[in-house]
Amino acid sequence: MSHQTGIQANAELKKYFGKCRDGKIRVIKVSIENEQLTMAKHYPTKGSWEQDFDKYVPPLVIDDLPCYILYRFDSTNSLGHEWLLLSWSPDSAPVRQKMLYASTKATLKQEFGSAHIKDEMHATVKDETCLKGYKAHLSGVSAPAPLTDREEALKELQESEHNTNYGTDSRQSTMGGVAFPITEAAKQGIVDLQIGSYNYLQFKIDLEEEKIHLSKAAKISIVDLPQQVPSDQARYHLYIFKHTHEGDHFDSIVFIYSMPGYSCSIKERMMYSSCKGQFLEIIEKMGVEVAKRLEIDDGKELTEEFLYDEIHPKRNLHRPAFAKPKGPPNRGAKRITKSQSTQ
């Protein structure tokens, strides 16, 4: 989850970055809107950087809503004025928002120019965003080994996540993924699947509620399975594939993660990919034995032959005949031995 999200600065922000380093701008607030880095607010220089800090920075942060704040110091280096990059990621913000901002910070630094950033700070409570909070940050700064962008993103996620116990009713962010709770209807659907009421379930993630919902439950044939997969939205699917193999009957439960490429938003791709592992853990703890896990981008892939070959991979049982090596050259004519008759 810490990989880059593909979000870039929009044209307005890129243009502003090019002209904001003349010393007249004190602070810039950057938000992610419509899958782009966007300038939310900016304020001019009034006094010294210490005098302006409490005037500008604390009012810029909003509860439950992460953002980036670029704050200009009065000091300069060989490239110009030096800046502070403050990442605001409150504990109360939705997990997907915190992940998105943590994963996009490296892109912001690249767009702005990493060489202009003198210091970075991660804040989760408002007390940390005032001048006193920043000086407390300075007093606690040692000299750790530099982190890669991926390690920085993971570190921010770990600092901002809740310490919750894992379960179907809890939400948890970990290095391995994100666990969103599943609704009661989704739980009941899984139970009904196991007792035979249905042989197909479809699940969707509500990105606003941060919950996994049951979107469809039905009894369908393998011929109808491809038509269940949306062409413009990601989904999880459970399907009981009834078939015979070597004379035995099987009811194999297949988990299918469908992601129709880039027709989905960046957030949707990120959340479905991140939640998949934890969702599988939930359903397996509920007693579902998944015979095969599949990832597809088009429902047309889900043919009977495809599922059969995935569950029972073909093995090459016919080894090539042993080829007798040729003898050494010039070894003379073959000897012919005749059997002698018994006297």
C-alpha cells in the first residue's frame, strides 16, 4: 500500500510551485481532489517565519481530513528559500484517506522539488501543528538513517493507524493490507452459501462507509457466471464450481477478484487490492474453504474449462521416450552372435 498511487499535481499547482519561491509566499496547503494534487489555500508572508506560524498553520488543518502544508522558512540554501513539509493525518481520518496521502507524499516532494524541503513533519493531533509543537518536533529530532519513500509511507501509516483487535467488526490498517468490516447481510450471505441456498455471492466495498457489502446472491450456472462481473467496477466474488474430476464429484469454492483495469478510479483499485487479503481471512474464519483464488480483469475469462484447469492443473504424464545415445564413431562393424544348437 505504500507504492505510488499515480496521482500527480494538476496544472495550476505545478504552475504555482514554479513561482512561489520568491519569498512572498509563506504557506501553501495542498489537498488531493479528483485524484489530483490541488492547491487548497495559500497565504503571503507577513512577519518572520516564527511570527507567521501560529497565524497560518493551525487554522489550515481540519479534523478528519488529511492534507499537506508547505511552510517557508526565512533561511535559504544554494537553491533558494527552505521549506517545511507538514503532513497532517489525524487519527480520526478514514483509513483509505490516510493511506492515499501517505502513498502520494513522495510525488508531492518530487513535484515541488525535494532539494527545497529542509524539514518534514508528520502530525496527527492539532497540538502538533502549532509553533510549540514544531519546536517539540525539532527537539526530538535525532539523526536516523535516511528512509526510502516507501519506508516513509509505511512509517506514516503505522504512526496514524489505530491499535485495534482484528475481527469482522473491526477496521485495521497493517503493512499487509486493510481490514474493513463486513455487513451483517454479507455475513448472512456467506452462511447461506455454505448451506446451499446460493452458489454465487458478489461483494463490493463502500468507499465512503469503509464497509464490505453483499451486492448480489444467486443460484447461477457456469454459463451465466461471466455476465455477473461488472465491466467498470471492482468486485469480490465467491462461486461454488460443481464438477467431476477423475470420477469424483467436487463442489469447489472459488474466490474471484475482478478488477477491470483503469476504468476504475485510483482509490477503488487501491482499496480493493489492499482489502483482498484481509477479506479472505474473514471468510475463511467463517468456515469457507477456498479451493482457488483468481484475479481477472474481464468476466469472459470465467469459462468452465478455465476454472477446471485452474483447480486441476494439467500434468505432463507422458515422458519422452528414452533416446539411446549414439555410440562412439569408428568402433568397427557390429558382431553377430549366433545361438548354438544343443547337441
